[in-house]
Amino acid sequence: MKEFPGPATVAEVAQSIGAGLARAALAGKVNGRLVDTSHRIEADAELAIVTEKNPEGVEILRHSTAHLLAHAVKELFPEAQVTIGPVIENGFYYDFAYKRPFTPEDLLTIEKRMGELAREDFVVTRKTLSRDEAVKFFREQGEIYKAEIIQSIPADQEISLYSQDKFTDLCRGPHAPSTGKLKVFKLMRVAGAYWRGDSKNETLQRIYGTAWARKEDQDAYLKMLEEADKRDHRRLGTQLDLFHMQEEAPGLVFWHPKGWILWQCVEQYMRRIYRDNGYSEVRGPQILDVSLWKRTGHWDNFRENMFFTESEKRQYAVKPMNCPGHILIYNKGLRSYRDLPLRYGEFGSCHRNEPSGALHGLMRVRGFTQDDGHIFCTEAQILGECVAYTVLLQKVYRDFGFKEIVYRIATRPEKRIGSDAVWDKAEAALIEALQRSGVEYVLSPGEGAFYGPKIEYSLKDAIGRVWQCGTMQVDFSMPGLLGAEYVGEDNARHTPVMLHRAIVGSMERFLGILIENFGGAFPVWLAPEQAVVINVSAAQAGYAESVAARLRQAGFRVSADLRNEKISYKIREHSLQKLPYQLVVGDKEKQAGSVAVRTRSGEDLGAMALEAFIERLGNEARA
């Protein structure tokens, strides 16, 4: 408890506690609200001092560095106009309007100037203006984009501006108290962006950067990016001959034989998961009349992401998701409470009209297949189904080699269907399900689907990146919109609850994650090609082929390389393909009926009887 004779700023409170805390203070949290260190506390309040050790402190550093970037750009390129510069994961960006593209050399110059401005340690000050005064201020500065942003704000709201030296920017804050706090940052790249994210608007230049509290954290992040570049699934997709994409089919994938084997390994595994956990596999049509999508709410909430087609003056939509089709299958028959829970699963092919600028290899596509499942149940069954699903998902991720899962509950968005009372029930059910599962979770306010809240299950890969894959969504609305019913114990008609669930999510994206997680070096059970048999000379060609045939007969994916090439050349080439095993056969192996075994890591296991290798490979695949 600290007492002061009158109002005191956050900085003054920090100073009263200790000079070290005062130097470290980046902001304050007054009654839970983040404020600048210059904020005056006028009455009794609960205060926490925010430093770089707090997650909010790192965000403030990144936000302040975005403004430092804009400051440097305005000094070096006075004709450039600043627009929007938010914090993003691991960094920030700022969009600029400028007459020519920024070059890599420009980024180096800008970053150098940012360092100089930071060392000047300019004090950051805040002032407020009325909306109209702020519009006038930025128009006089020639900043038409800033003026447009402010013009869209209600007239009765005060506008806060932050200044450092001669540079002033629009911002809600809070900010670091001075530029000297900004010591660890790096500009990464330039990309195109549309003003306000609308492709009908002018194109801007987006400069991305990263900023951290400590240099060692930034170094670790940059090293991770370097490793991620080596693991890029697009590069490995070409190197390992798995898939390709081309302009004639933007956002769609051409799967090559090896890539399709990988796909089938995942799909058949998931099909066993369906079978062993009470799901009936179904298949719905690809296009459905637009009237259906209007009834479900997709037309009002999702149509900008949908593809449409027409036949005989009737308009159809290519399905962006599988749920309405599953409800129509459910509706074909009189259902009783004794039938519930009823679990449907489908490897459903969906299409969404993603902006071309957002497409990214397998990670963001326009055509994708989901391991989609829908559970029709009573309200009393929600909890048990959600808890059981979490256990199942944890097993699947472990089998694919992922040990860490991040859990989030995404709550009601602004655009939604259904009453607040219904959303209250759905959100409470998901929260209780995770609590009963004994896992830690965080809330993501406003990020639920328009028809219901959801649990998002994200996995951590081999280099620490987090990928959101699985989901469980509670939907009280859509079944009723399409007339789904069951007969209850009371012989009355009731609307079932629909649980939307996916474990791997988009198959394309999950395969991209797998490629990058393993760097193309898949475990034996997933490897498109598990071993290759290589002959030393033509004299062993027949034996090499017989070895490959025996392995294929045992159920393994094996080829024989009988080319008239040096053995060292063939070993090196197959090493680049990251095959789990290479089996070399010469005269000695031919006579003994054995194989010389080399692992993917280059380890020489020596000669091994063929049947012994078959046992080893089988054990590894089953493990």
C-alpha cells in the first residue's frame, strides 16, 4: 500500500518504490487498464507497474517501435504518408503510401536511422484533441490517410496523439516513456497491402519488423526463422517431389505420387480414428442451392468467402464447409433421443474464395479437405462429448509426434446468429469441458464462429511454432434453422445441439505442418518411400529387385535403384530425398542373402539378414 498527499503519476509511484523500478517502467496498469507512465492517478486505485518482463511490456515495446519506424521513414522520405502500424505476433508492421517501392537498401537505411533516433532518447508525450481538431491537424500535415481514419470516429470522442521530437502520430497508446527504451529491433521485409484491407483501395507498402526486450530473445527468434526457411514446405515439396501449385489453379494443389501417399497415410489413420470412436463416415454434395446458405446464415455472414455457380437459372454455392450437408443427412429419418449422440465424419472437400494475397502454399489455399465431424447430441451430452474429444485429439497429436498443445476458447463475435442466452450456455459448456479435462486455457474474446463459440487446439512444432489445427464448436442455432429434430423421452420434438469438430483441420495445411515439423524427414510410418534398395553393379540387379519385391510383399513402400551410376552418387541422391533407410547390395550381400543398411542420418548399421531388417522396419512403423 502506497499513500500520496495528492495525485501522482505512474512514474512517480514507480520512483517512490525504487530507482531501478522507475528506470524499468514502461507503463502502468491502473485498475486493470494499461496507461502511460505519465498518467496521473487522481483517486485510490490498484496499480501494477509494467516492465519488459511482462507480456504487455513487450507489446508496448513493439508498438512503440512501429512508431519509431514511422518516425524514421518520415525523416528520410518526407513525402511518404503513414497509415496504420499495429503490433503482430513477434513484431509489428507499418503501412506507407510512397511514390516508389522501398528497396532492401532503403530498409537498411531506415533501420540505421531508427537506431539513431532511439539513442537520442526522445521523451514521448501524449495530448488529446477533439475529433475535428485532429482531422485538421493531420490534413495540414498532408497525412490524408490519418485524417480519413479519424473522420470515421464518432465526433464526441477525444483523439490521443503521441509525439517524439518533431514526429506526431495518432494512437490510443500506451507507449514507452522515451525512445531510449527501444534497443532491440530489426526490419524484416516489405510487402504489398491494401488500404484498410480492401482490394478495391490503393496499394500501400507494408514494412515488417521484429522487436524484443532482450537481444538474446531476438537472436533466438531469428535463428528459428532461419531454421523455418530450411523447412519451408514449398521448397521441400519440390525437393521431395510431393506436390506443386501453379497459376492456372491459384490456391489449389497438384499432388504428386509421393505426396499423395503421404496424404493417404494421414487420411487412413484418421479413418481408423473415426471407426474406433463411434463415427459413421458420410459424404455430402459439393454444391448446394443458395437458399440453403441463406437459411443457415452463411449468406449474411460468409458469402464474400464463397464461390458461386449457376445452372438453369438456379444459383448454387460451392460449399465452404460441410455442416449444412450433415444436417440434411441427419434430417432423413425420424430420430429418437436413444439415437444420440450421433457422430458423422467426412473427409469433406471445401472451397473458400481467399484473397490471392493471402494464399501461402499448403498453409492457405482455396480448395481444401477437412477431417470434418459433427456430433448431434442433447444438451446434457455436450460436456461428455467435449471431454472425450479432447482426450482423443491429444492421442492423435501424440501419434503424429506433437507433445505440446495450446488451448483457447474463442467467444462470441460481433456478427453472429442466436440469442445471448444461447451463447452463454455454449460458452459455459466449453469452459467446463476444458476445466474437467484438467488443461490450462486462455480466452480469445470475439473470435468464435458466427454460429457458435469454439475451443481452438493448437500444436507446437519441432522449432517452437504454434499452429492452430483442431477445433470443437458448440452450435445451438444451425440445426434449428434447418429443421433438425429428435423425439425426446417426453415424446415431444426437440432440436439437437450440433458439435462441429475437426482434429487435423485442413488436410492440406496439416500436411504442410508435418512437412515443416519433420523437415521432410518423416517417421517410417509416414514416409512416402520407406527404403530404397541400391545395387553396387549390374551383377546384383536381379538380387536388388528381389529384395525390393520381398519388402513390398511385406507391406512396405520400397523402390529399387538399378541405374548404372556410381554407388556414392546414388547414396548421395537418396540422402537428399530423406528416406529412412538405404539398403546397399553388392556381391557379398547377394551371396549371404543380406542387405547393408544405412540410416537417414548416415549411420552404417552393417550387414543384416533381410528378414531381420523386415522385422526392424515393421517394429519402427508400428511404434
